[in-house]
Amino acid sequence: KGYASKTITVMRSCIAQIAKIRDNRSVSDDFMVQRVMSGIAHQRPSKPKYNNMWCPLLVFDHIRDQHADSTQLSTKQLLAKSVVLIKLFCLARASDLGKWSFRSLDQSITNCIRGTIVNAKEQRNSDSPSALVVKGIMKPSICPLATLREYLSRTKAKRSKKSKDAVFIDSSGLPLVDKDFSSITLSFLDKAGVDTNVYKAHSTRAAMASWLLLNGISLHRVKKLGRWRSNAALEKYYDMEIIDQDSKRSKDFVSN
């Protein structure tokens, strides 16, 4: 009693895994279990974590003022800038960055870098591999592509077998994990003026998606960028009011 449907779904998944190990049957495939879980979801559906979102211009302004020239940044600062810009412009999750395959990166194209996300969240029920595509923009100080290229060049000498297939590595060359990306993002957002007592590291995805939709980018384009399966999920969880938005600046930014 009192548990959200998402929590119960996780518990069901754990039970199902145990059942598979024991006798090679899945509890989640049982007809009665499916009916019970469907009823729980209808009785207590999941809800958006936030009612509104911060404006991405806060982060872009901070980068312009403090981290504009990527070539002059320390490797630690460059890593943070790369992570945050890719999370925003690619609507990427922390797990996407951790599963981004370094060996799959195609850096031969002038205006983008493309690489496979191994076992991406949206790939669970699909045979089609997911990819993260970082494109260039006409704003040099916050261009995710230019920043990523500088990061890859800077860390080239540090890569070894212990780096495995990770795009992002620490100072020792070891792969970064989800909690590292969350810590890096949260620290960066805090310095940019985002209220991190309210908004956590994962809010970058909702903030950017909501901001794009509010400023004239079509639902179809945002859905494709964020790799959502349905319009319903995007509209329910990622289409929110942006607080303290400079409407004119936002529209000018998006249109250019």
C-alpha cells in the first residue's frame, strides 16, 4: 500500500528475473499478473515529477560567460561542458552517455558525429539500434559538436584498454558511469543558476524538450530528437511551462 505503480513495476521485474532463474518461466507473462498490474496502473498512474521547468538560456549564458573557448578550458571543465551540451541539444539521458560506443563513432562527417548507444532504453522492445547524433550549430561558444571534437582530441592520449568502449572517461582513463554524469550535470546547473534543490540532473531532458516545443519546434521533431516512442509520453512528461523565460531571446535562439 502506498507504492507508486512505477515502484511496483520494478518489483515485478525483479520477481520475474528470479522466476526465470528458478524454472525458466516469466511471472510477467502470466495473464493474471498482467491484469493486476494493468489495474494498478489505472488506479494510480505515474505523474510528471515537475510542474514547470527552468529555461536553458540560463545554461547557455553561463557557458558563454565562463566557458566560451573550449580550447582554453581544463579537461575537467571541457568534460562538463561536453556532457551538458550533449544532454541538452541531443535530449540525451545519463544512461545514453554511459552506453555511447566510442568504437562506433563516425567522425568523418563534417557537420556531425554519430555513434551507437548500446542497449539504449528505447531499444528494449526493438531490434533497431539507437544512435546519438551530435550536430553543429552556428553559435561557436555553445556548439556541442565543436566541444565534443575538442574533448575527443584532448583525451586521445589517455585512452587505453581500460577505457573499454566509453566515449567519456575520467582522468585515469576509466569509463564514466551514470552517477558521474549526474554529478557533473548537477554541479554545472547549480553554477549556471538553476535551482538544484528543486531540479535534478535528469531535468535537462525535460527542460530542453519543453523549451523547444514552446518556441515553435514541432512535436514530431522533438519526439525524433529525444527518441520517444509515442507522442503521449512526450506530451505528458516533457511539455511543461518554462519559468522566467525571455520569450524574444528564446524564439530568436531557436529560429537561428
